[in-house]
Amino acid sequence: MREDPRAEAVGSLLRSAEVVQAASAPAGDADAARALDAAALDAMRLQENAGLDVITDGEVRRTSWAQTPRFVGCFEATPGRGQLNWRGGSGQRGPAPAGGYPAIVRRVPDAPRTGSMTDEYAFLARHARGRTKFTMPAPSYHRRYWSAEHSTGAYRDCAEFLSDIRDYQRGVVADLVALGCDYIQLDAPNYGSICDPDTRAQMLAQGRDPDAETIFDAELDSSLFDGVDGVTRALHICRGNGPGGMWHSAGGYGAIAGLLFPRLEFDRLLLEYDSDRAGSFEPLADVRPGTVVVLGLLTTKSDQLDDSAAIEARISEAARLKPLAELALSTQCGFASVPVANPVSAAGQQAKLELVARTADRIWPP
């Protein structure tokens, strides 16, 4: 296993219906806890046996990849908002949240806490045989919880709210470091959305400035790790990983790269490049020197195994814009960001993880 990771998955892995049900069980349910522990161990062994350089617990304990509303009592379901322009996949959206999507309605520092977001990492750290990482939504992602109708009673503007979320997450980072975590990945589909021409047009129609928000968000996310040493800081820019393999963002990274990439003070950027929707590799030239770009070339939206030769050819193409020593390989996204998993079988998932590791071994020998 390499000290500098070259082969990894993004986060979530497939879960059985029983595991999904266990993740939603009330706290203290012993049978559910045992089922989740077993699922986490299975996820670890799957990634370790595949040969990945860094692993997660498969996010098996989560009801959604973005967990903040589960642990911080400052959100309430509000009707008529939160819908994204989902496209593609099986079209199986799954049920909308009861009462609507969450919005920030109370100040973060004053909100009650329910459990700790880092408990799942403690189990991972105890049982993993190699290097581990923890994934959580970027501070900037929480912009999606802002509602001009419902949130202004708690905050004067979205920027003030996001700063408070960033401060809360600084506490999560401190707890993770205390548990021995040295790789923290932020997930940020909000940046992928701003690549989409339809989303940008909608933002402008609402009186929002996509470029100004991009600059603010990049600086906010980078500031999460101020004063933190010895941790690999990673950011995954998602283009939508919804029920049944659906996606919400088209348009290449060129729409944001010039403003965004130079401002992201991260060690690693995980970028999705599994389809034509992501555009060309030209935006890699805007990534800061020394930042490793993890190319998400293997799709998690189809059971078909990606072509090994084509993957290696694309890595060679990217290396014309970014040194090979500053590239790595991953799957495009998770396999089950939400309870309705992507249309991939367990065997297909395993084959893709193994292909990531084999390809990395050939290109960056251990």
C-alpha cells in the first residue's frame, strides 16, 4: 500500500435493504447496531482486498451522504424548495423527504446536538488494516439549506450562516484528528452544479452571482483547515449521484476552473471524469501546483466494467496538463450516496474497485 494514495473510492458502497433499514433505526437498537457494524467490516474488507490505498466504512451508517441535519438541530423541513434538476439513470427518484427539504431556521451554535458525527470513524479506525479517510459535506454545500423565506429569522444572510457551519465543522475536524484521522474529504456537489448552464441561468434569474458565490465558497472551504497540520485535505466535486444513477449537472469544469481551482487550498481534488458531461482535461491547468488531482474515471452509474486501456489512455492525456506524479485514480463517485443505490451489482462494484487498484499499480508502482 502506497503512502501517497493513488487508488481509492470516493465514499459510499452498496448496502442491502436490511442495512438501509438499520441505519434508520432508533438509537439504542442493538440488532441494528450489530447489522451496521457487520456491514462496515464487510465494506472495509472489500476495499482492502481490492488493493485500495485508502478506505472508508462505505458510509453504511448514513441515511444520506450529507449528515449535518441528523446531528445539528438547526434545520426544519420546509415545502417547495430543495429540488434539483435530476436527469438520467433509472428515473427512480425515491420518496421526497416528509414535509419537504431541510432549511436552516435556528442559529448553529445554539442548536441541540444529537450524537456525534465522528462515532462512525472511531469504529473504522479501530478495525481498518490500512489508511482510512472520513467524508463529510463541504461547508459551502450547506448553501443549499438556505431559504430566503425561512432562514432570515435566524441569520441576516447566507454568508453568516455558512461561517457558523464552518466553525461547527472545525470542531468535527478537531475530533477526527484526536481519533487519529489523517485524511478528510469534503464532498461538494454545489460546485458541480455551477458548471451547469441551466443552473447558472436559474441563479442569475434569482439575482444571485455564481462567480461571487464560487469565490466565497472556495475561500470558506479552504479555511476549514486553518491551523490543522498532518491531515490530507481533499475536496470531491460531485456532478450529482442521485437515486438509480441519476445526475444533476452537465457542463465542463471550465465554467468555474479559473475562479475556483487556484483558490482551493487542498492537497487533493477528486474530479469526476467518467462521461462527456465533465468536458475536457484543459481545466486541470488551473489546479494549484502540488495539488494531486484524483481522476474519477470509472463510473458508478453502470454495471459495465470500464475499459482498462481506455482508462490508462485518459490518464496519459491528463498528464499532458498535470504531472503524472500529481495524478491519482478513483471511481467517479460513491455507489450509494442515498438509500436507492446506483444500478451496479455487488460483483460489478468489486470489479471496479479492483480495476482502480490494478491500474494504479501499473501506472504508479508501489
